Amino acid sequence: MKQSLRDYLVFCDMDNTLLTAKEGMPACNRTVIKLFIQLGGRFTVATGRPPESVRAALGDIELSLPAITCNGSLLYDFSQEKVLRQAALDQEQASNAIADILKKFPKVGVEVMAGAGEMYVIHANPYTHAHQVDEHLSSVACPLECVPDGWVKVVFASDPETIRKLGQYAKTRYYGRENYFLATNSIYLEIMPAGVGKASGLRDLCTLIGEPLQKTIVIGDYYNDLEIMKTAGYSVAVANAPSEVKANADEVTICSCSEGAVGEYLYKLINKMTNT
């Protein structure tokens, strides 16, 4: 049976894949995504960002599938403005980790995302401020004990060298088995619920909507995309990805993120489907 664009479910990472925090989304990405969806293709994002930030960055792009947000802790349907699934941290273990890390790294920024990805700033620094500005995030500054229940992730934010040292330090400590540490960027280290990530989000979402993983295409750029890229039916790395990520992808784009890598790949897919 002849395939159509509707046979493809594209899950795209956001930061340094679809857009950059400073420059935003390349115009060609926006144009080609809209064309892809208009022609029947199904497109969404798999990102560490919470729903509020996804909405601000995408603007007039209407996703044709629910989104994987907060690195897989939240599956969110923008068409219904509804959380489809939420995975929560063990708050006691996460609180102990935060207290211990702040003693060792007193200048590190700490954010907790709870509920539907609302952001609570526990310890501010220039990196938490930039995070809010770059990703259009509203936030509440408060002590840890005032953060409401239902934590979906914790973000530590600082310069790359501090984050590298923090990651090494965290490996030497034991805070319990219910959470784990995930490096999502050179300036961010996160605490996530055990067993939860973009890959588990992809599997759960495919189950929810009744689609096979074989139909999925994942576009990514960083080490935290490796697992979901390996889980998907087909994987694409953008040109600016580290060599290990490229080596694990089925395809690598010619363009970098800022040059419109996502638009490049989707346009190629449109051409392939419309010319066969």
C-alpha cells in the first residue's frame, strides 16, 4: 500500500534542534512544518521545556499530536490544553539532593517544575534568570518547602564547568533509587523520576494514541536524545550534534539548527512522499 505523509509521526527536540534560545526558530522551519502538517504529516515536540514555554516558542504552529514535555515527565495535549500523563519525582529524595548540592555548590541555580510544568525558583542565579527570559517562562520564587506537590523535575543551572563538577559529584552520592540525574545541556543538570525520559514518553504516547513505534521519526541534537532516537522507528541528528549522537542516527542533516535543519529534513520527506 502506498505510504502518505500521514504515516509519519515526527517528534522533534526543541533547543539546538528546532530553534536556539537567542535566535528563535528559523523562518524556514516554521514554513515547512506548517506545510508538512497541512499535507497530512503529524508533527510534535519532545523537549525538556514545560508546556508554557513550548506554546510561547511555537507561536502559530498547531501541533498535530500531543507533546512530550519536561523530558518525558509530562505528556501534554495542546489541542485540549490537558495533561495526558504526569510522572512525579520522589520529593523527599529530591529535597535531600537539593540541600546537599547547595551546600557543596552554593552558587548553583535551582528550579523545581511541578504540576503542569509551573516553575518555582528555589535558588536564583544569572542562569535561572536567563532560563526564564530565553524560554518565556513565568515563575514563582519561594523556599523549597513552599513548592506544591507533584514535582516533575528539578533543574540545576550554572556555567558548564560547575555543571560538569556537579554531575561528577552527584555520581558519588546516594539520594535514593526513585530519581536519577540527567544532563540536558552544558549549563543544566536535572533530576528526573526513575524510568522516565523522552523514550518512555514516546512509548507511552504511542500506546495512548494507538500508533506503532515503527511509524515514529525523532529529530534531535544532544546526548539526552540518544535513548528516544534509538527507540524511534527512524532517527535524524542535526549537523551541530556531537559525533556520538550523529553516529547513532539513521540520518544526519546538512544544515545546522540555526540554518534550518528541521525544515531541510521535513522538506526532503515531503518531496519523497509527493513524488512517489
